[in-house]
Amino acid sequence: MEGENMTLFEASKEKEYEIKNLLVEEAVTRRLQALGLNDGVRVRVLNRKKKGALIIKVRGTRLALGKHLSANIEVEEVQPCPV
């Protein structure tokens, strides 16, 4: 199932998304890619904090992203992989 592109900040808790594009400065893009946030990678939103921060799971690791970052990562909703 394919949804339309949205930002990670708009993503719903407990759903799985595929990263489509990183719309941040080059240095930040390189840092996010080093953490495993590359185009085509699946992420799951685990929690949403009050001030806009997201806790996501990517490649078995939990990461916290602030609103500035998550609002500049384009994602598309995908069906979760069967476990």
C-alpha cells in the first residue's frame, strides 16, 4: 500500500514508513545517513513527545529526532513487514 509523501513529523505512532528524501543541510544529511536514515530505509514511530520530538526505530536502534529534523524528512507509509 502506497500513501502520498508526508514528513516524518506528520507520521502516526506505531506505523511504518519508508524514507523518501532528507531535506536538511548537507552536514546534517551526512550525520543522519551515518545513523542509518537513508532513502528507502523503513522506520517506525514509537513515541511522540509533547514538544514535537519523535522517538523512532530504525534498523533495530531507537533514535530521538527533534521537530526541526523530523519536519524535513519526507516519508511514505508502507505496510509493516511480517515478523
